[in-house]
Amino acid sequence: MLQKLEQKRTPWALLLILSSLALAGSGWHFTDDTLIRGALLFLGTGTVMIALIYRIFGLAKGIRWLLYWVLLLLGIGFSLVLDLNHLLPTFLGDSASTTITNIVFIPLMLFLPPAADRWITHRLTGETPIALEEIRRNQEGMKTRPICGVDYETHQKYKAMTYTVNQPGNLLELTGSARILRIFIASLTMLLSVGLIIFGGIRTDSPFPGHAYQAVWIVGIGFCLLFSSIFLLDQGYLKSLLILSLCILLLGILYGIVELLIRTWQSSLPLFVIIVLLAGIFFSSVVLLLRQYSVRRHGSLMRFEQNGTIHRVDPFLQDTFPIKHYQRLCRVTLSDLESAADPEPLHHRLALFSNNHAILLAGSRQDPAQKTLTILLYCKTEAQVHQLQRWLKRHLSGSVQFQTLDDTDWSAFHELMPSDRTKVRLINEMVLFDLEEAGEDLTDPKPVIFSAAFAEQEPALAFLRHLRSIASEQSFDQAIYVDNTAHVRDHGLAEKFSHAIEVQKTFRISKAWLDIEALKFLELVTPAGGTFETLIVDEVLHPEDDDHPLTEQAPSPPES
């Protein structure tokens, strides 16, 4: 049945629209009651919107918004039943039924429709959607099913979650006492906000100004404190105070606009319309600015140089690609020197446009010698392709080439990703940055441990023998073998981490020397069948940590 509803969306959606229009039209014709006409118009409009969502986005999204609609109607009906039948004590106030309804139905609206969406998607596709936890575990090398077929919404959630976790003010980065203090303050703020929201909804006889909106300040400040407490947990104290101030400012503006609308509605209808339009423009501008700020922060591209060209790649796509249903590649090539020389503003504007239209900005390749810039974007539908073309014509001038082709396995994005040598250089940059931030003295030589991972024991031991045979030539302090099979099995890691070879070398730390030594180690690891894993600065290997001491002569070095 679900498959038939999904396949024949057009006739079913049309039937739903015609039925709702017929019901609303007949009710409007046979009654003169304004309240009944308003209710019929409300129901008919909602049903038509749900039918359009079902037709455009599919059965799962249609059921999701149908449940939102049904729960909203149930909440309104529940509140009316409580009010009309006087089922609540009088001392609770006139708005008690609305408050109780919100407490009952808002949690259902938060969890029930998304759960129905996931269940229907699973029944239609026969696949369990990839969860954020699976992507994170796979990124850390833990054993799981192949991460393929991630949908757009899951990718965006993973992107936001990863960005939040990696913020300097993140809760996980704090020490124990600071973390407990922040959780305690945020918990108190949340309790205070919930109390204000409930109190403002029940006690409408509060001494705040405004006849019909006398509780708006209590409830509004309660929500402001709630948002601030969430930001306190995620971002820290300064950003939470900034959000609190901004919310209170917007609340005051909204309160003033509502009061002004009430007065102009009674005096001048044209002035009322003008104020509504100006208020809509103001709040739309605020939303647009916040969205642009979010895209600039979350939509940043990782920049690196490779083979004489400058690459910019969405680092979050590396963990989730190929994105489900995004198989249409749009390659935009700019031959204009001005556009290719400083592409950062263009990337920011394009990231904002892509985020607004559910298009994936995968990255770009800039060739300073040829004075060209090639941008890669992935679209889901032909409508998105046409929207992108129109945007490019409006915002870009000069020589612009636009090419579309099918790229099911995302081979173009794979070519854009950093090579093994580039990854090593990026790791070195992060290590050096962390050392400088920690105030480490880099003038004296320090021991550095290079680690390589192997899936099988024999290649790992052969590589260890080879390293020990060239230890004096390469100035290695020592090299040991670490058996991680039990750790891999107990923690569900990938098999390629089962065996590790760790090498210690002492030298003066700098970007140049880190690159030289790490790339030399990579050239040794790759022909031996291993994977360069990581490097650790200012730690020392101990012979007792060697799980397989070797004394026999090493075989001839492997050919590169």
C-alpha cells in the first residue's frame, strides 16, 4: 500500500486537494457563521498544503506534516474542551488550558512526526537510514556498515554536529570543574526559563503592561533564557550573553510592533498593511543575516595546495559522500583573472545560495598559472541545475563555462580530495599549531613518534625488520611492534588498525622538518602495505611496550 501511495502521488494529491476544497466550499455555502467559515478555511488551507508537500517531497514528508497538522488540531481541540467545560480550577487563570496543552502536545510534535518519517522511509526503501553515530564511528575507524547512501538532511546534521563539537568553547574541551560549573549554571537557567514560561501562561494577571499581552514579557524572557542556556552549553558564556541580549531586543521590537498593529487595525487599515510589510522585511532581514552567518561559519572549505594548484574541499563531505540522489555534477569554470585570484567572497556567496536551495558545494580547484577556477557542485534535480545557472548568470561576469554530467560515484570529488602526501602535511600543520598554542619551546630537539597501521601481522613485522636494518642510516632512536588485535576486537575498530609499527626519531621541530621526516616515513610505509596513521611529539617509546622483539636480520628493503 505504501509503495502505491508513493508511486501514484499525483492522483492521490489531486484527490486530496479537490476533497478539501469541496468540503470547505460546501460548508462556506450552507452556513453564515463566521467562526465556522474561519475553521473550514483553516482546515482546507492546511489540507491543501499537506497535499502539495506529499506531491513534491513524497509520502514520508507528507505523513510527517500530516501528523504535525493533526497534533496541532488536537491541541487546539483539547484546549477548547477544557475551557468550555470549565474542567480547570479558576485560580489557574484563563490561559491555563493553553499552557497544559502545550506541555502535552509539543513533546509529541517533536518526536512522533520525525519517527513516522524514518519508519516510512525504511519501509519504502528497505534500508535503515544512516545515523549520525554511525558516521562518527566510521570516521574514527570503528567497524560499521559502509557509509554510503547518506541523505542530504543527515549530512547537514552531521556537519552542524561536528562543527559544534570542534568549537573552542565546546563543553568537552573543558576541565572537570569548569564543565560541572557550566552544566550547573545552564541547568539553573533552564529551570528558571521553564518556570517563567509556565508561570506566564497560567498567571495572566501579572503586573506587566499590555492588555491582551500582559504575559508576553514573562513567557518571552523565559524563551530567551532557554535559548541562552542552550548556547551556554554549546558555545560558552560570552555567546550565551550575546544571544540573551539579542533575544530580549527582538522581543521588545516584536512587542512594540504587535501593539502598533492593534492600534492601527482599529484606526487605519492602509497604515496597518504598511506596518505589516515593514515588519516582514525587518524580520526577514534578521533571519537572512543569521542564516548567512551560520553558512559562513559552518560552510567553510578546507584549503590546501597540491600539485601546484589550490584546492578547497568541504571536509564534512569526505566522511559522507556520495550523498543519496545527488548524482548531477555541475562544473563551473571561470577563466577571468579577477574571479580566480580572490575566490573567497565568491565561495561564501555560493555557499549561502547552495544552502538555501539544498545544493551541495563540494569544493573548487584554483590554478594560478592558468588563471582559472573550477567549482564543483552536486544537484539532486534538474530544477536545482536551472536555479544554479540563473544565479551564475546574475552574479558572475566574464568567461564562465557551465557543464553538467552524471557522476554517480562522485569521482570528480574524489579527485579533488587531498592525496596521502597532502594529508600528512595537513596533519603536520595541525600538530605544529597545537604545539604553538600550548606555548611549547621548539628551539630544542624533541622526540617524535611516527605510527603506521597494518591489517596483517606478517607485513608489519617485515616492515619492522626493515626499519631496524636502516635505523642508523635514518637516525631512528628505536622501533617497536604493537599488537592491537584485542583492542580492535573489543572496541569494534577497523581491521586495518590491528597491528602498529611505531618509530621514534629526535629532531628540532619546525614545519619544514616535520614535512621532511613525515614524508620520508610515508615513502617507507606505502610500499610495505601499511597506512600512515599519526605522529606524536615529545613522547618516548619504551622497550617493554614492544609486543614482538626481533633479533634476526632484516630482508632486503621493499621496492617502491
